[in-house]
Amino acid sequence: MLIPDNLLYTKDHEWAKIEGDNARLGITDFAQSSLGDITFIDLPKIGANVKQSDLYATVESVKAASDVYAPLSGEVLKVNDELVNHPELVNKSPYESGWFSIIKISDATEKNKLMTPAQYKGYVEGLSK
Amino acid sequence: MEDNTALAATPLIDKHKNLGAKLAPFGGWLMPIQYSGIIEEHNWTRTNAGLFDICHMGEFTIEADLSKSNLDDLVTVNLKSLPEGTCRYGFMLNEQGGIIDDLIVYRISQFQWMVVVNAATTNSDEEHMRKYLNGATRLENISTFLGKLDLQGPESGNVLRRLVNEDIQLKYYTFGYFTLLGEKIIISRTGYTGELGYELYMPNKNILQLWDRVLADKLVKPVGLGARDTLRLEIGYSLYGQDIDQNTSPLEAGLEYFIDWDKEFIGKAALKKEKQEGLPRRMICFVSGSRRSPRHNYHIVHQGEDVGSVTSGSFSPSLGVGIGMGYVSREVKVGELVDLVEGLVSINAKVVNKPFYKNGSVKCERAKNAYTG
């Protein structure tokens, strides 16, 4: 299970990468592996304001549709258009080419509510016991 | 993790674990859902051959003299006219015409039949049959003794020929006896995928060896229940407990083809009445205009009105779009548009005839490489 050192995590298996005033968002290796083959992703619109812990995207696998919650609040600056025709990128590369969106962070203190890589690792290990 | 200790497991459970399968409960059993991935397993079955552990399904042998037994009333299949060496799909109905189970009946000999039923309904089926059958009938539940593997895909005939060292000349919905691993086994030309395929019945004590032997063929990969579901849905086959159940009739489900009106059976009067009065609802099939897929229980909206709900829905690996089926309470014709709605999600879809996937090899007499493989 890949858990990169430079990201922050939620208990719903989303990640956030802080890039200056912005954050790049996606779902974790654990999430893609649990979902199986991802077949469709409904991404937020550019300009939309997302709120931490609120529903902001939907991921469909062959078997089911799952909700994705925003790790941080902010305005959506960019979404990964590649995922429209190639949602399987999230399976192949959840932290790189399978990113979901980039937001402009509206409240930097929210970062404190996210898990560090070590915390997330412990959390995931607890789930699979 | 979920507590799976209350679940039954097939003799192959450790094989699945060693293959790295994801396991999940299905019909009271802990079953492999996927090995390498649903889409890969699905595509492999459509192009080569997939091997499925189907040991969870129930089997009964029934001995009866039909001049004295009331066995024939239990099913919609005509047991009298079913020739030896052939099998047929049909139903066991309740008095209201609802489906107690869908099943396949095999005519073993003049006085003997084998009935193959769903895993989750095996015990209730047995109860129903024992309650109804008279003394001139001997019913035996052989589910714990008999194992079942499905081998499905355009290459399945070639694979089997290499295994049993003889040509498998079975027409669709016939079966025969073959020797494998020193054991006489039943192979039937049947399946649930829309591909050329076979179902292999053999005692559980040999099933581990059989599994290994079949999997040793380079063209065979293990396939889990995830791909079994997408494969069957692409053909428009119903799944018991999801598309059909005690409260749906074969007529509503669009399965009248499997009803033999020339014989008597429990539920016949109710079906006749339903036919005369008109069906309260009927099954339709639909294709989404995108990769977004309808799911179980999504509302079916036709011309702005909620007219029913989705029973099965999934992404179709072969077609690259969402597909599904469900019951509607008014006539919705092929070619018409419906919306499949749940919360904020609304999927545009078009009503189509089944099968969704039309290039299956199921009716091919043999795979194209039969003499070169």
C-alpha cells in the first residue's frame, strides 16, 4: 500500500498535496484498490467552492458508485480532464496522473484536521486487521 | 473487518486466497469476487476462457415414475418430454406465479433428473419440494457432495478437448459423461456468460485437482463473481434475488419463452390470469449514454414520471457504457428515452432489446481455432 510522505490524508481515503496557496487532491492507493476498476468520475466544476468534508466528486467502479469528500475548503482552479476518458488512471497512478483537482485553499488552518502519512498508515493498518 | 465466520465456503477457498482473490459474502457463502480485476477477467472470458468456482450452487437428484409422481407439477419445464442427455432452464413458481427459484433441469435417465438451483435458495427449495412431493418421488440434496466449475469463453471447447482427450461434441443445452482424473464427470454445454461454455459437475473430493488441471491451461484464468455479474448482465440474464424473486412472475420478467403452456404446473393459473388481465409491470433493458452507470434501486423516469426502478445496473466492460434493467409500470418501447435517477444523479438512457452484447460465442458450434489449438 503506497502512502507518500509528502501528502496529507483523510479517514475517507482522500489525499491533499499542498502546493503553495493551492492543494492538489485525489484518492489514495487504498481507496482505488478497494474500489477495483474505476469506470467513471464525476469531478467538480471549475470555479466551484468546495467545503472540507463535503461531497465534491463521485467515483464509480464496476460494482458501485462512491462519494468523495473534499480534504480542504477552497475554490476549484483546475480538474484533471484526462479522467473523463481514462478513469483507470486513478487505479494505475492514484497519486500522480490520477489526481482529481487543484483548489485554492481558503482556510489554511484546516490542514491541522488532516492525518500525517504516519497517522494514515496506522489508520489503514487498523482497518485491515 | 467483517465477521465472515458464519459464512459457508467452497472446497476451493484456500485456492482463491492463494490467488490473491478479494472475497466477499454472496448468498450466505464467502466467495471470490475478483482476482486480477473485474474488467480484465470479463474481457478474458469474452476472448479466451474463464474458470468459475460455482460450488456454492445447489443440486438435487430426483427419482420418480411420472405416472405416479406429482414431480412434473413443481417446475415449468416439461419433465416428460425432456429427452435424456438434455437440460432446460425454467422455474419453480408459487401459486401466485411468483418465482421461488430459477433452475436448470437435467434429464439423467428415464426415471432420474438433476435440478441445479441458486445457492441462497437451496434450503428453501428443498423444503418447498419435500412439502409438495408425494411418496412416488425420491429427492436427494447432493449439494454438499457435488462440486461445480464453469468454464466459459470461446476457447473453452478447445481447453476441454485437451483435458479429456476427446472432442466435446455437445449441442447447446445438452450434457454428457466424460472421464477426468479417473472420475466420471458430467459436462453440460450451458452457462451464464453468453459465450461458448460448459458446466462441469464432479464430486467435491476431486474438485481441487480439477481446478488446478483446468487452470494449468495457458488460455484459462480464474474469474470471480464480479465479472460473472457483468458477463451475465451484458446478455440480459436475470439474477435471482435481484431481478426476479417470489414477487415477480416470469411474464413480468420477460421470460415467457421458458414457460411450457402445454403442461400443468403450480402457478399456471395465476400466469394465465396475469396474461389475460395485462401485466402490472414489465422488465425493460436500457443503455446509458455515457460511462456513468445505473445502479440497483435507481428510479426509472419516463416522460417526467417515476415509473419503476432499476434491478441490475453496471458498467459494461464490452460496450464501454452503463447498462441495466428494471421493471416499469407502463409500456416503454424500445428506442424511447428514460432517465435513471438517484438523488442529484440523473443518467440519460435509451431502452433497447436484450442482449446488450451481441457478439457472444454461445451458439457457435465450436471455437474458430478448434483444430489448430
